[in-house]
Amino acid sequence: MSDLLSLADIEAARALLTGVVKTTPLEHSAPLTETLGVDTWLKCEHQQRAGSYKVRGAYTRIARLSDAERACGVVAASAGNHAQGVALAAGLLGAKSTVFMPQNAPLPKVAATKAYGAAIEYAGTTVDDALRAAYTFAEQTGAVLIHPFDHPDVIAGQGTVGLEILDQCPDAGTIVTAVGGGGLISGVAVAAKALRPDIRIIGVQATGAAAYPPSLAAGAPVTLTSLATIADGIAVMRPGNLTFAHVNDLVDDIVTVTDEDLSAALLAMLERHKMVVEPAGGAAVAALLTGKIDLRAPVVAILSGGNIDPMLLMRVIEHGLASAGRFLRLSVQTGDQPGELARLLAQIAEHRANIVDVLHSRHNPRLSFGQVEVQLAVETRGPDHSATLIGALRNLGYAVTLLSGTP
């Protein structure tokens, strides 16, 4: 298609970004290589300035505005990463920036965006709501809208990630990346397919925010009716027209992952790689761990962002441990007798499980007279250990209900 970007567009963006963005590391992953059976590398865009690849596209777009356009300021809509990229880029280029964010945007991303110098406005509960408000603001004030993904300059900037990957791993056989609106995968696909036509480009969407599969099936962008995912960085209801054209023409496959998959991937990144990424940032790793992708080695997974709310990180870790069968929440009914709680806890300790917290309740109308309920959070060594523990407690006569986790 004539609307598609070319390799020259991506190379021009790289020249513009020289000295502005980092050339992020490409780290070999021994754990993933062992698990998958193919040589696997991690492109560490979570270590980029402002914590994600987004500054590449934002800077490219704002730098190419005229002096008069920059004097009118810029406006953007984002749940956080594009917001920070625009705020940082605008500050570097001397432009005033306003960012519309969903009302439920993660507080650390809001604070970071403010710290980079942007004025924050809130609109709706999704990026799409915020984007509509940003369009209105641009019409009313003359500020230039910096779209999060559907603009040639933005796609060109994001595509520089693809050039770096092939500089660092010239024989890469598969590149896997998270997909929201499609700016990153579009740019990476342009660069990679131009240099290596045989390379496989795989996109990953969250199951609760997967607009590309129905769009590709329909042959045109389709708007979702709802979003439900922990991966706010890729929670987009509709592909862009330009990004859809690139994905449709250049991308080999789009797969989906659940929030459980994302949680497990983040846990793996913390435990095995000592890296902190946000749910969207770990989507490529989540897809690799599900085994859904036909891999051509070497494999490169893009870690697209690391801007995670610490409170969300705590919940994701627990969720990941539960998905892996290493964290249980149990309700245990026992007799209301002195020493019963100590006896229960001793049984759990005897099975070498670690008790995280305990809630002892005697006043619950659901309980029979003379019974108490003990809610427990317990760490185990894995599914077999969890099943053994629950079985042992039931054999001792306890009424055990699994509230969360995998026995």
C-alpha cells in the first residue's frame, strides 16, 4: 500500500533521535532460552527515557512541527506512557504540553507526567475517552494533537526500535511485541521486514482489550464495546486506520494473553531476570510462555515499558504466585475451642507452608454454633505442595474452601 511507511522513513527518524533517546540493551535470556528451547533475547525498552519506547515517536512528531505549531503547544491523550513521552519530548523542544488522561490513570504515571512539565486534564475512563477530549481541546485552542499511535511520524519514531534490534541481533528470526493501537509493531514491522523479509513479526494483545483479531477478520478497524485488563498500556478500543494498514500488510500473527498470563510473566521477570516491567511491557514474554507462537530462532521479545504502579505490582505478584500454584487464600472452619487456632497453624507449619496473614472470625451468621472461620493466605512451593496441604487439612476434618489460587 502506498500509505505504508518505508525503511527510509524509519532511518530518518533514527537520525533525528540521535543523542535524544537511549539505544536500549538487548539482553540474552537464559531462563526463556531454556524454557522455550530456542535462543531468546529481551529488548529492554523499559529502560528507555521516561520508562518506555513512547518518547521515540513523541519526539519525532513534535520535532517535525513548525516553530509556529510548537508555539501553540501540543496536546495528547494517554493512560501514562505516551503522556510521559510527550511531556518529556515537548520539554526538550520548548513546547507547552497538555495531556488528557483517564480518571483511573495510575497515580505514578500521572505524577511522572506532571514532573516532566505537562498540564494534566482528566476525561472519561479509557484512553479513547481521553483522546476525544484531546481532539476537542486541539480544536478549541489550536494546540497540535500528538496521537499516541496513528501518525506517520509517531510510527517512524517507534520503528527505530526495530532498527536497533537488527543492529544488535542481525539474524533475529522472530520479534514479539505488545500491541495496543499498533504504533510500535507497525514501525518495527516496516524496519524489520525491509531489512529481513523472512523475519516473523508477532503482536500480543490482552484478551480483554483485543481489538486487532476482530478487526483483521473484518478487514477494517473494529471498535470494542468494553475493556478489561490489568495492562493499561495496551488497553485501546480501536486500532488506528494507518496502524491497521501496517499490521494487516506486514504482521504475521496477533495472539492474545490473559491477565493470569501477564501476571505470571511479570513474576518471571522479577524472579528470573531481576527486571521490573509493567503488564503491557511483559506481554511479549507472557505470549512466549503460553507456547502460542510458532517461533523462528533467534527470538526477540520487546519489553515495551516499566512504568508500573507499586500497588498494582503488589497485586500482580500475588496474582502471579496464585496462578503458579504458589499462593493460596483459604477459608477453614474449625471448632470454637481454646487451642484450635494454634493447632491449625501448627498443621500448616508441619507441611512447611508459609503463612502470610490470618483472619480469625467468630461472628459470622453463616457459621454453625460452636464454629469459627479462619481465612489464611499461604505461600507454598507449587501446585503439588498446595494440593498436599489442602488434602492433609481435609483429612484432619477441617472444612477447607479455596478462595483463590491453584491447588
